[in-house]
Amino acid sequence: MKKTQTFVKRDISGETILIPTGDTAKAFNGMITLQGIGGFIWDHIEETESLEHLIDLIMSEYDIDRTTAGSDAIGFIMQLLQSGMIRTTGKNW
């Protein structure tokens, strides 16, 4: 996966927030609050080779089962794809 928009991630008062920068700030009015695994996925999405690789990373970081990790990852990735914040880069994605 490749991030298509530029955001800066900040931790403010215990919340993880994505703030648009550059051209993204002109087109995107607002901020995005990431909860739970969302921040982890955002940080690692570009380094993963596939959904399975991302699920393995999530499971190594959080004490959750594969089904929950997969469900969380798919749901969040679908939101990112639908909003145009990421795009697929290869056959495994």
C-alpha cells in the first residue's frame, strides 16, 4: 500500500490525530482521530507486503486473535481506500 495524501501524526492528550499538510490540507478540511489499531496500521501500512503480513504485525504487537486482527485491519484499510488516503501497489494488495 502507498499513502496518497500527506498527514502528520500527532499524539495530543492521549489521542492520536492525523493532521493534513501541504496540498492535502488544501483539499482536506479537518483532522482524523485514530483509535486503537488504526494508528499502528497507519504507521506500518507502507512497509507491509500483504494483508497477511499486516495481520502478523498486528498480532505481534497486540494480544488479539487472527480473526479480530484481520477484521480490524480490513475494516480500517477499506475506509482508507474509500477516502483515497491509500492505494494498492501490488498483486498482494
